[in-house]
Amino acid sequence: MANPALAHVLAHALTAAAHGFRVIPLTRAKLPAVRSPHHHDPGPPPCRGECGRLGHGVHDASADPEAIRALFAAAPWATGYGIACGRAPYHLIGLDLDLKSGSPGSPRGTGGTGATDGRAGTRKPGASGKDGTGGMDSTDGLAADGLAALARLARDHAFAIPPTVTVLTPSGGRHLWLCGPSGLAVPNSAGRLAPGIDIRGLGGYLVGPGSYGSHGSYRLAPGSPAWAPAPAPAALLRLLTPPRPAPHRSYRPGPPSPGPRPAALEGLVRFVRASREGQRNVRLFWAACRAYESGAGPELAPALIKAALDTGLAPREARATVASAARSAARHLQPPDAWA
């Protein structure tokens, strides 16, 4: 049976390509629609398209109209299209701001971003799962509001999100499109920046406006500029880009060293201690990520947990949040080849 949405979605994908964006067809589940030619092969995908066949996920993305038509011809069941992030000329960075209700039966994770390992229909572990903060208390955790979390980050780090392309998602969230500088590889992440905020960079994609998913359609927000993403603020880029891995440091069990901690580490503890109700998990998660990325996580974790307890966060939830931050930092302290 013919797919009535195909011509509509293909037209939108070609429009995006005409503005320089590279696209791939997607299924209703927001996964790459062209089946991998390596789906019978054991182990990880053997190539990223070097074999010359279609079906390598975001690595197939193209701005060439004939290549795009060939991709959609190979997937006539496609109902949407993905826009590759981190690629020239825009080096697109996507902020997926979720709005997730804590009530039973509410949609979760339907915002519509992806990070694939090149095997169509497959996701990297940790790339799209909602790691969040590991635990939220009754005042902080009824909803993961990405818009509110981004507003807090902007206030705390003194940056403003400029007017930019904004796509409304079926779940009530939105995608913000920003330009990154060439040569900067922003990794994909889920909940690392703050609960409710997923990031799509190199190796990821955003569902384009005009697409249909299982939960509804994606459309430009009223008044949104079309196809003109604004540059990402420098302060936000610093938050999005993990530092280079530090030389391996071994930590011996036992009491912390008697010397004073560096001022930056003490600042993280003060940052957590200054949390107000509704901010506690977000601030603890962010501070713990920075501590582990700097190599001081094991040393600083007890002080961060104690600071969170002083704000009223429950011990179990504070420990779970710090553990989640340690896992997130471990994933992102990898060489750039592991991010793509």
C-alpha cells in the first residue's frame, strides 16, 4: 500500500537540503528508515557507508536531491526525515527540551532526536536513553521540564539563547537549533546538561519539521525563523563540550588529602549548597559531572552529597544523582572517535 505521507515528507526533506542541511528518511519510530545491509552481520557495523550501499543511518545523510530521492525510494514507508547534526555548513547543535509529566500513561521520550551507530534502527547504549539524575524527590521530580532547566542554566551561567529555529514536538517539547563552530565536536548526550535536556551533535540527528511520528507531527513554532539557526552562545558551548581526558589518576581508598581543595572544586560544593527547592537535583547533577570530568569526582563526591543533604535532598536520591553523573562523565570522557 502506498504511503500517503511520503510525497509530503520528501518535499520537506528536499526543502531542508536546499538550505544546506543533510537529511535521511525516518520511520514513525524516528529511526533511520533504510535497513542496514549489515543487519545479518554479527558484532558492530563494519563500516559507515564505505561499502557503497545505503542503510548506514546518519552516515547516509545527504543534501544532494538525487541521493535523497534514492534514500526515500529505498524506504517508501518513511514518514519523517532526520537532519544530521555536527555537519558543515551549519555544524548543527540540537537542544531537545522535553516536557515529561510524572503521571501514569503520559508520553515519555517522544521528543524526537537520535544518535545511531550506523546500523539503521539501532541506537548506541546511552545515546538516547534518559539517564537523568538517577533520582528525584517529590518536589523536584514530578516533571522534567527542559525549558525551565535551560532557563536556569542560562541564568546561572550568564548566557541568553538567541531567537533561532524552534520545532514543536508531539509530546509538547521543542527542539532548538543552534550553529556550532567548525572543528568543535559536540557529543550527543541525554540528561547530562540537566534533566529534560538532550543534546544532539556530531553523529546525531533531529527530526525535521513536516515529519510524522507515532505520537503526531513536528512543526515549526509560530514566529520561528525557518532554516536559519543562530550561533550557540560561547558559555553554552563550554557546557556542551567535555574537556580533553586528563591523564589517568589513581585514587587510593582512605580519607581525603589534608590539603585544601582548589577554589574551583570548593565552588562546586558552594553551588550545590546554594540550591533552592526545585533546583537541587539539577545543580547536584551538573556539579558532579564537572567534578568527575576534572578527575576529582571520587574525592569531591562526599562533599557534594553532604552539601545536597544540607539543602534537604534525601540521602538515597543524592547518592543516586552523583552515581548517575559519574556514569555520564565516564561515557563522555572518551576520544572523539567514540562520539561519532
